[in-house]
Amino acid sequence: MTAKKILIVGGGTAGWMTALIMARAWLKQGFEIRLIESPEVGIIGVGEGSTPALKQFFDKLGIAESEWMPECNATYKSGIRFDHWSTKPNCETYFHPFASSLDPHTLPLFMRNAHARVRGLDVYAHPDRFFLTAKLAEKNLAPKAHYNFPFEALYGYHFDAVLLGQFLKKKAIAMGVGFSQGHVQDVLLDEVGDITAVVTKDGEHLAADFFVDCTGFRSLLLRDKLKTPFKSFRNNLFNDAAVAMPTEIGAEIPSCTISTALKNGWAWKIPLTNRYGNGYVYSSDFCSADDAEFELRERLGLLDADIPVRHLKMVVGQVTQHWNRNCLAVGLSQGFIEPLEATALFLVQQTAAIFTELYERGNFTAQERDTFNARITGYFEGTRDYIVTHYKTSTRNDTEYWRANIKDQTDVSDTMKILYEAWMSGKDMQQEVTRLAIENYYAAPSWVCLLAGMGIFPSEKRLRKATEADITFSLGQLDDFLTRSALNFDDHRQYLEQKL
Ligand SMILES: Cc1cc2nc3c(=O)[nH]c(=O)nc-3n(C[C@H](O)[C@H](O)[C@H](O)COP(=O)(O)OP(=O)(O)OC[C@H]3O[C@@H](n4cnc5c(N)ncnc54)[C@H](O)[C@@H]3O)c2cc1C
């Protein structure tokens, strides 16, 4: 393959992650990779939670946790706790766990009971007692097993988004990515409509063979210049704004994110080593920025406190082509799904990694571009469906916002309808998820945790009493098994302070 000149426009997390993924693949092949960022436009600076995929990103680059985590005030994440999304008895809270290699011993029990319950049998089917990572989070333990425990837990991270950006920048520059500052104010096209160069305010022309748009919600190249259409998700995801503020971290450092449903959206609580990141994601159709800030402050007991508060707007949806002509959009410029499952960096990683693999294989054809776009669109839609299901299955009706969420979501995808109907009719969810080919987005256990955790079962009155033959295991023994397994993990704070 001949050497190529790649220009990445935008130095937020998306820009630097893409730079590192491309640098690892291509610098040794003689590619030139350069990133330009505006000195006038800052980065979004929020986004403090990840999925387990972020570990693979660092592992592939050979960057140890002991190197990046302390620099970014990072902590471990075993999953997400959802509070007050459901009003059903015993479902006011549930945990969406990350997987562990102990799951083969406990997951089948959960799946069996959840399916039996939806088919009308009165057996215990709340997810929280079935997963090792839920137990680790409950006890504020780091998801890092002692060396002699033969099982491991998958985990994500919490981190300071600004510090992570700085860390990635340092690494990319050290690897050989070129960097300059300049505010792009024009994008030049050739006669067929491909991008030839960007022009900065200072009049500098930066030419390249291929451009990566990482300019955040502005999407200067892909949407603004190439006029790539955008498909909004507002029909199903009403939230379009957020307010964020830090609070002090206590003696314990939890190893999970907490997401609490509020009057007009939900609040995140993310533990870092030096503070909590808090934020309220809400819909401006139902609530003003001032009201959202008041509700969040009140909840945090900070009504009169003088603390830094940030208000943000969000554009929810995705472009119809993530790669159009000689331009790829990565990050907020390609789309965004509200941060309920902290999936944005996962989508950045997937987009950059899949694109890089394709490029490696050479022979760029329109067909390959279409296949790539369909694949990334699938990731966005699969993630959206999972997130929309949180709202669709909520039983809150205390405000106009929640009533609208239940009533006005008319545009749900066929996949979501099929999956929901499959659940309600007691079909095997593993088979359905496999049949619909959506396990790359969310696997069957995640769907079942969500539906069972929200209490989407026949009414208690219609349940048949379980007989002795229906009860295939002892809950007490399961609790004991997970409690004993959790003894092989350290206190989260202690681990962060002593082992990193
Ligand atoms: C409320 C909220 C919560 C979130 N929570 C999470 C989370 O928990 N987990 C998660 O994974 N993600 C989360 N995200 C998303 C996450 O913040 C972003 O995906 C991530 O930070 C990447 O942003 P970005 O790099 O695409 O854009 P930005 O950070 O906005 O960076 C844009 C870059 O483009 C540059 N730029 C802009 N205009 C120009 C120009 N004219 N010339 C040159 N350069 C220019 C800027 O200088 C900047 O460097 C959240 C987002 C929001 C809004």
C-alpha cells in the first residue's frame, strides 16, 4: 500500500484515540498522521465512564493501568446501578453487571429463573443476586482478582475526561503523530467533491489524502462541508441537555456508576479517586436549565455551594454515512447516544478500529464503504435500542416527562419490538438475540438483566406457585458462593492506592 497522508481535525478524546489506533497500525508503514485542534474551541470535557472495551484499547497499545490510571484519577467500574427507574415492588434498583468468567456457574440459574418467571412461575428472578460483578460493586471491591483465584471479572473504568485527553495526546505525539494548533475555517473540495485541504484562520493550508472529522458536535467536515445527512434519535430519546458538577469523594470508592432516574431525566454519579463526577441528563422540552441545576443541587445537598457547574447541549442521533468520500467522522461528529450506558468511547474505538482494519486490506471500493457504514450504523442502532428500552420499560409516571416517555415513543425499531414481544411471550432470549444478530451490541444476559431488573413480568397475581421440582437451586447457597468468591478481591480504594 502506498504511504498516505491522514489529517485528523479535532483533539478531543475521539481525535486522540483515533490518532493512536491509526498510528499503531500505520506509522511503521510510512503513513503520515497529523492532528490539528482549534486553540479557540475547547473539548467537551465530560464523559467519565467506559465499557470494558477501553481495556482492550490500552492493552493493544501496551499502556499499563499503572501508567494511565493514576494520571487520569481513574477508578474501576464493575457495571451500572440503576435506581428508581422502575416503581415496581423490589425493582426500585437493579445492577447491569459486566461479565465475569464465574458467570457460567451462575448465569444459567438467572436465565432459567427469568424465563420461568416471565412464563408465569413464581420464582426469584431479580438479577442482582446472580453476578459476581454485582457483588463486587455492592461491597466496593476492585474487580481485580487475587492471583490465585482462577476467575476474572471484566471491567470498565471511570476517569477524568480532560486528563484522559491530555494523556492520550502525550502518548500519540510520542508515537510520532504530528500535532499543531489552528482554527479550521474552510474546507476545500476538488471537482468531484473530495476534500483536498483544510484552511486555518492563519491562512495555513493543510492538504491530505484522507481526513478524519473529530470536531465534536460541529462536525465541520462530514456534516457541514460534505452535507452528510443526520438521522436524529429524538423521537425515542428525549434528552438533549445536561448539567454537571463535582462533589467530594468519601472514604469508600464505589466500583460502579450509579444512574438515578429523576423528574425529567436521570443523574449520573461517577467515582474518581479525587472526586465524584455528577450530572443530570434531561430534556429541555420538559425542564429549563435552571430547574435542572436546582434539582441536581438539591439532590446533592449543594443548593448554596459555590462549585463549578457546566451546562451542555447534546445532539442525539447519527450521520447516515460515517465514512463519506475521503472523510471519516469519529466521535460526537458522527453521532451521539445519550450517556446512559457510557458507550460513546466504545463507538469511537469501534469506528476507528474497524476502519483501520478495512484500510489495511486495501482496495477501497464503494462497496466496502457501504459495508463499513452499515456496520457502524448497526452499532449505533443496537446501542440506541438498548438505551431506549430503559425508558420504554420504566413504570414512572410522576411527571409529564415520564408519561411522554411511555406514551410518545412510537418510532421504536423492529428489532426492539421483536425482542420485547419475544420476552413477553416467554421465548428464549439467547436464541432471539442470536437470531437477530445483535449480540455484538448487547448480549442476551444484558437484555434479560434489564427486563428482569425493571420487573417486566406478568403481574404477581397471575403467577403460579413454584413446586419443589421448579426450584433447582438454593438462593442462600448462591449468595454464599458469590460472597465467598468476592473474598478474592481487594477493597477498591486500597487497590487503587496500593497496587497502581
Ligand atoms: C453529558 C455527556 C456525558 C457523557 N458521558 C460519557 C460517558 O460517560 N462515557 C463516554 O464514553 N462518553 C460520554 N460522553 C461522550 C464523550 O464526552 C465524547 O464522546 C468524547 O469526549 C469525544 O468527544 P469528541 O472528541 O468527539 O469531541 P470534543 O471533545 O468536542 O472535541 C472536539 C475537538 O474539535 C476541535 N475543533 C472544533 N472546531 C474546530 C475547528 N474549527 N478547527 C479545529 N479544531 C476544531 C476542538 O478544538 C476539539 O479539540 C458524554 C457526553 C456528554 C455530552
